[in-house]
Amino acid sequence: MAHSFFATTLLAIACLSRATGASPAVFTRQANKAYEVWALDQSDSRDPANPGRQFGYGGYLHIINPANQKGSTDFSTSQIIDLSQETAALCFASTGANPVRPHMIDFSNDGRIGALAFVASGHVVHFDAATRKPVSCLRTSVGANGARQAHMASISDDNYTLVANQNGKRIERIRHDFAKGTYAWDGIVDLANCRTPSGAPCQDPTIRPDNAPICLMNPKKNSNAFITLRGGGMFVVDYKTMQIIAEYDRTVVAANGCGALEVGEDWVMIDSGGAAANGTFGYHVYRFPATGYSSRNGVNSPLPLTLQSTRDTSEKDPHSAIALKNRYVWVFDRAANTIQSFDFKQGKALGSIPLVTSLAADPTPDIADITPDEQTIFVTFRGAFPLSGDPHFSQGSTPAVGVIDIGNKDSGTLIQVLPMENIVGGVNRADPHGLKVRPLF
Ligand SMILES: *[C@@H]1O[C@H](CO)[C@@H](O)[C@H](O)[C@H]1NC(C)=O
Ligand SMILES: *[C@@H]1O[C@H](CO)[C@@H](O)[C@H](O)[C@H]1NC(C)=O
């Protein structure tokens, strides 16, 4: 959500560059690689027998470009899967509860298995991606203050999926064997009650005041899982041993930890920010090394390079990010409706890309991913009835998936907006959030 004067200014600039067709030299294009895009509508499934009613669970999975149209830019066809049907039935049979609020999606490295986290109910569903069939549904444990959630599930490797049980303040691990079709919980790090390698309490009013885990991600080449925290600070957990191997306090990583992204072989991006209760807005982007973590390092070590750290009264909310050419990072800002580019090699900020155009007045870009050929970015645009996140930032004008054509290291154009609809009682309740590009091999 942006101030309207800001939106108007950006609209004028964006239209000008679109109309003149001015574009800087483009990156060399790689051979096209096939992919499809899985995007989640968090709104509850509607009751077909009663157009004014929703079930209170379910939601919709949209699979864009489902026919493996290699190199095609016709994204008009989506397969839509109602999660209140087969998925809810499996969850109910396995856990005695229906899944609520499909929030984030991830894939195994080979794209064959998907993991979908339902944030409100704490369910994690694994899918056979090719057949779209749910193959397992597990529910997180009850943790801090009697809460259980599944904010995000990340398939670390073929053996493990890590889950951020946000309000339960736990990292939980699923052990699986994809070939045998076995899935079971097998490890917990209790972030509300544990101790760090230095002996400090994991959660502490001054060091790390609120250890709800938000995002988690491990680089492909090692088992270092980076865990961002709602109250600030960060942990690196070795997901194979489920031990904390690095501890950061909130003087190093600011509150409202959000994105965690692998950038080439060498770096991990962490961002945090958004609003504080006192009316100021934070924007923080950090470059962590991908390696060098050990429980013997001591606190806040290795230190990240801070690429940007600001807090003032202009609305901003850095959130999702994508990496380009193993070097550039584009951070999507839900509040300012922009993308800010960073050069991780040089360790500095580059230009920013406005996203407000005639295609979307207040796009409110949330979760983004990049295609394997690095030509295109898909990003969810939030709807008018946001069901997660600070409503002040999460309410958008155009529930949809935006398609961005990548120009150069800090240029790109929003070229298509693929609408999402969940019409209940004549109102579009769709609330796009999680999104992931699934490579097809
Ligand atoms: C998964 O576990 C099996 C059995 O313990 C092991 O042989 C295999 O190397 C593991 N795979 C990965 C990616 O760690
Ligand atoms: C507002 O809160 C943020 C985060 O809690 C803090 O970093 C900042 O210093 C505060 N600003 C003011 C003006 O109190």
C-alpha cells in the first residue's frame, strides 16, 4: 500500500518508459528451460452450493503454464486445484483437522516433490508435483503459548523438510523417503526455551525478544539453515544435527526478519523491516557468507555486511527477494511497490524499479521467484482482503500474479498481470501469497 501521490508519480514514470520502449542492454539470454509456476490463494474455498459461503479451510493452488510450454510467454492457462477437496480430506484423515491458509510452497531440487505450508492450522502437505496428488499431511506440534503454525516449509534435501512453526516458536523437521512415500516428524529446536552455543537463552528480552521463526533456507551446498526471527536476531541451525551453530542478536539483524535467499555459491541474503508500533518503518538488507559457521565462533560471528539499514517515517516493507546471475539481488517492497536491486559482489545498492503501472494501481508485491532461464520473474500481488501480514502493507488493489520481464541488473518491466479470483457473495476474496517456480527436467 503506498501513499497515493507516490503511486501517481510512479505511474507517470512507468508509462513513459513503457511507451518509448527505452530499454538498456539486456542480459545474454540462456537457452529456454521448461518450468511451471505454483501460486497460492490463501482465501478459504467457497461452497459451490452456496455462493455466499466459504468453508473456513482449503484455499486454491494455481498452476500457471501447466502444459510445460517451453519458452512460451502465454501464461493465460492455469490449472486450479481446490485444496478443500483431496488435500483437506488427506489432512483430516491424518490429523483430525482441516488445513487452513495455504501460505508458502517449496520444491525438492529436482522439482518432483512440493511442500505446502498452511500457516493458520500448522499443516504441511507434500505433493507429487507431476500428478498434483497430496502424498502426506502432517501437523506441527503445539509449542509456545499453546500455538501451532506452519509459516514455511523448506525441502532441505531428499531426506528432510524443515518447518517454521511461527507462533509455536519451534523449528520442526520431517524425515522423508520420497521413493518409499514415508514422511514423519523427527526433530525439534524449541526456540522459546533452548540455549545457544554461548550458553545464552535463545529467547531473551534484550538479546532476542520474540523468537517466532519466519523464514528458513539452507544453501544447496551445505546443511546451514538460516532462520529469521520476528523480534530480531537470527540463528543458523545445522539441519542434519538440529543444533544451533550460529547466534545473532537484534543489534546485528533487525526485527521482523523475513526473507532468506541463496545468492550464488558465496552468499546468503537476509532482509527484515516493515513497520514498528512507533510509526517508523525499517529497511534492512544483509549479506551473510554461505559458509564459515561453527558453534565455536562465538556470538554474532561471522558478521554480515549490511548493505542497507534505514528506519524513518516513509512506508517500506522489504520482503521477498530473488537472485540474478549469482550476484544481483532484487528485494520486493510490499509497501512502496518497488523492487530495489543490490550488487552482492560489490556490496552496494543499485537502482530501483517501480511496479505501479496502469496494469496494477497498488500491486503490493509479495512472494517472487525467478525462472530457470533468468528471463522472467513471477510475483504475487495481494488482494483487497489480506489474510496474513500487517494489513496496512498487505492490502493490494489487484489480486494476481505479476509477470516481470528482466531487462538488466536493475531494470525490468511488468508485462502481464494474471488475475486470481475467488468470488464469494459477489466479492473477490482471492489473496495471493506463496509462489514458486517449479523447474521441469
Ligand atoms: C539420505 O539418507 C540416506 C540414508 O541414511 C543416505 O544414504 C543419503 O546419503 C541421504 N541423502 C542426503 C542427500 O543426505
Ligand atoms: C521505533 O521502533 C524501532 C523498532 O522497535 C526502533 O528501532 C526505533 O529506534 C524506534 N524509533 C523511535 C523514534 O522510537
